[in-house]
Amino acid sequence: MEVVTLLICRAAEQGLLSGIGNCNNLQCLSIYADDVVLFVKPTVQDLVTVRETFCVFGRVSGLHVNYANTSAIVIRGGEQTKELIVDTLNCSIKDFPIKYLGLQLALRPFTKAQWQPLLDATTHLVPAWQRGLIAKPGRLELIKAVVCAWPTHNLLISEAPAWLIQEVEKRLRGFFWAASERANGGQCLVAWDQLCKPCDYGGLGIKDLKLQSLALRVRWQWLQRTDMHRPWQGLPLLKDPAARALFDSLVQIEVGDGGRVLF
């Protein structure tokens, strides 16, 4: 796959591929295992360059692109653009927003409908018919090791709305206390906030999803200033006042020569 990267970069350097905003050549290409995502402008020259680049790569390496399993997602464009893509690449067209590697990709903040699959996946990891067969210690371990870990990647990239956190915690309470989707007040023997405290402070070590989301997002602020070799360096991060305020309260910055200051 390094060869694909080099071919795409060489095509961009020679002016055969148009640039996209402030992205450099490597930021327009994402490769994970055998999945390749390439951001290009839907012009005739760019599409033909992409097709011929992968054709050359296939003839040399024997690894040919299966266009039957390849999709083009038009982020901005009309029917004429879609027809041009189909005629040039002979692949299917899908609508944006999409999911990539389990993450929802969108240009705007997620709607409730786009958050709903995460809620459903998180709360249906254990089939309903099995919940009553698991003892409470087992349910606790499932919550800590599986259910709370499931939304980590989504919480890493965007702030989850309050209704989503509340709904997930409501279903976790029901699963832990009553082995069902909901639990009434009489079944909840201890406040959920108490259970989310570390074991050393009298809790059960269940992750507070709101605090976990904030901690994960603060990581971007840290990496933006400490690791200049990240592929996404130079791209604008989403504005996150809560994460930025927490980062500023925890980190002390010494003034240097100004070469890495972020405005």
C-alpha cells in the first residue's frame, strides 16, 4: 500500500490531481488494511488520473481494484457529477454522510437519527433473553469491559449530546440492577454517580461517559501541540470549548521562539 501512496503523491506533485483545500497529498488518502479512501475533486482529469493510477498499480503488483465493491461518495455535487463518476470509474454511488471504520462521517453536527445507531449498538450488545441469566457481578464486568468501551471511538471525535449520555446510562442502570432495559427507583439501591466513582473511593469503577468523552477529546489538544508527525497535523480541529478550557486549566505552557504557537 505504500506504493499506492507514492503513486498518488507523485500524480499530485505533477499536477494531475487537484488539491483539496489546505490538505496535503497524504491527508487526501487513508489506507487501513485493504480499505482505501481517496478524496478527489470530481473533474474529468482527476477521475481519469485515479483510474489510470490504480490500473498501473494493478498491472505491476497483480492487486487489481474490484470496482464492483468500490463506491464513490459525492459530498458536494449533483446528478451530473454522479453520472460523470459512474461513466469514468464504473462504480456505484452512495450518499453522504457515511460510516467509515465504524465512525459516522458528516460535515455538520450529528442529528439525533445519526446518533441513534450508536445508542442501539451500545445497549443491545447483550441479547434480552440472556440478561436474566447473568449474575450481577457478571453484568458489572460486561458494563465495564464491553458496553462502556463500545462508544469510545465515537466519543473520541465529537461531544455526545446530553440526551444520548442520559439514555445510555439509563439502560446501563436497568441492565445492572434489574437485568432489563429499564429499572425503577426501588430497584436502584445506590445512585449511579456513586457507582461511577473509582473503587478506591467507594464506587465500582464504571466509567462516567460524559467525563470519558471530555478526557478523550482533550487528547486532541495535547497531540496537536506535542506530536508534529501526526498525519492530520495542519487540518483545523473542531471547536471544542469544554475540551480547550480543561486543557488550559491542566497544562502550563512555556513561551519559546513562537515556532509552534497555535492561533
